[in-house]
Amino acid sequence: MIRKLTIGLALAALMSGAAFAETIEVQMLNKGSEGERMVFEPAFVQAQPGDTIKFLAADKGHNAEVNKGMLPDGAEAFKGKINEEIEVTLDVKGVYGVICKPHFAMGMVMTIAVGDVDAPEDFLEGRVPRKAKQRFEAQLANL
């Protein structure tokens, strides 16, 4: 009897975690609501482990992919195709830097923070175009 109760409670706990996971939609746009060109909207997302980010191909010519070196240790990189929606479930806590490969130099970037985290000190190291770096810095201010 006690064993069945323990198993039942364990299953309920696992299922309740999945029930609280969110799907957060992010649009890939040529022009954002504030007039900026080549943007993800929203550009910053605060998520919890298990949440799904759904990138919507609102305008043509965009993709969403994690930038090399801009993901937490142990996290799996993702790369969507041009003009296609992609859904990514993020289970590893940390900060993810997402880019649109064709428009990276134009600053089409976004930041996803999973869990209550701070930006790693080396997050912006490496080759990051000036406009992209400015946008990443502004997004990291949300942490």
C-alpha cells in the first residue's frame, strides 16, 4: 500500500511539472513593433527548464539557431532552416544566444535565460558583429 502511494506521488509530481511548462512564441521579423529592422520579437525571453520556445516564420528569409559558444554547458545546440518554424524545449539552465544566420551582422539576435541565472562573463567573447553585440548587451541587462 505504501509503495503504491509513493509511486503514485512520484508520477503525479513528474506529470505536474510537465503541466506547468510553457510554450513561448517568438516571431522572426523584418521590422519589429518599435520600428527596428531584422528582429526577434520578443528579443529577450525568461523561461523555466522544460519550457518550449517556438520560433515563428512571420517574415521570409529568417532562421533561428543558437550561436556557437553561446549556450550553457551540457545544453544541446539547435539550428532551424530558413523560412521554417522551429520548436525547442530547453531543459538546461543558463543563457542562450540565438541568431538569425543571414541577418546576424545586422543585429538579428535574441537572448533566452532559462532559470534564475546570470550571464556568463565570456558570453560576448569571440566574433560578434557590432550591431549584434549592442543588442545582446541591451538584452542581457534584463538579467
